[in-house]
Amino acid sequence: MSQKFSLYNDLTVEENLHFYAGVYGVRGARLRERKQAILHMAGLEGRERALTRTLAGGWKQRLALGAAILHQPEMLFLDEPTAGVDPISRRAFWNLLYDQAEAGATILVTTHYMDEAEQCQQLAFIQGGRLVASGSPQQIKTEHMHGVVLEIACDRPDLAMSVLRGLNVLDEVALYGALIHVVSAHPDAHRPLIEGALRQASVQVNAIDPIAPSLEDVFIASARQVERD
């Protein structure tokens, strides 16, 4: 299943399923059984005759997944399947993937959403065509996070970001919503330095706390290390 929607927009839902069933050699009673299962899975029962182009993005993704699993493959490859899909549809789509995995399918998925990656059993981080980390989510957090993540809550995060990057002693400075995450190899020594620099820049610091690294923290740190190397 490719990132770009690859079914035929000028065919109906049912016609698309029939076409791909023919490609995979699914016919007769098995086709009838698989089609009903796919329509139920995708929530498209009663919409069999709807033109595919009239479906919303989330429904198109479910239909594309249905076409990909019509023949009940043992392995499924998905290329950024939820790119551009709203959060509710993303969650619904991943619930369908979990069902497929529980049924015994092996699923390989590329994604740039770290919250999705965290739900996988094994991960591989790729940066610039190079494998920079691999293992379970917990393994990667434990083995590939060099330094401590400090979470900073302040009143002027845009200015604080500039100040912190100008210190040139922190391994990483990144914005997470209204909070700032910095990675420090020496958090005890750097914390007073951070507080002093922000106070001098008239930034009110509300809290600086060490936190467990997220997968995104680890990925950014790994990518930066590759750039430095």
C-alpha cells in the first residue's frame, strides 16, 4: 500500500475491490466472503456503489488497505499510510493494522509519526539513507539516547530557543508545543547556566525538569549525531 492513493477514483468501492481481487486471483465464493469482510472492516457496508473519488481521505485509506489484504497476505508493506489523514482516522486505521497483526500478518510500515512508531515491536531509524538506530522502542530509548532531556517551561519560548542555541553547550534544543526540550550531557552543570542565560534575556522560567526521552527526542539526537560524524 503506497503513500499516494493508488486505487481508481472513477470506479466504485465494489468495482475497485473486484479489480484487485482479479489481480490477486481471488474469485467465486472466496471473493464474496473476502469482500464482505473488507467492507465490514473498512466501515463501507452500504457504500459499495459509491464512487471512490467521493470518499473522504480516511475512508480511502481503509479501502486501499482492504484492497491490499483481499488475498490475506502473510506480509504487508505500507508506505506512510496515514500521511495527511486526520488524528481520528489515523487511530482508526492503526486499530485495523493491530487486528491484522493479531491475526498473524507481518507488517512493515514507514512513518514519520513517532507516536505511531512507538506502537511497533521493532523500529529502525533511517537518516540520510543510513541506519542510525534499531531495536524495540524501549531498547532505542535506553541505548541510543546520549545525555539527559531537560524540559523547560517558560513565558517566551521563541526567544528562549535562540538564547539556548547560542550557548553552544547543549547537544539539542527543540520546541515541543509551548515547551522546550534540551539534551545535555552534563545536566547538573548546565542547569544553572540555562537559568542564568534565560534570566539575563528577561525570560521567565517556570520549570526545568529532567524527563524520560520520547522517541522523537532519540531520533533527533541520533540524526544530529550522524550530521556531526
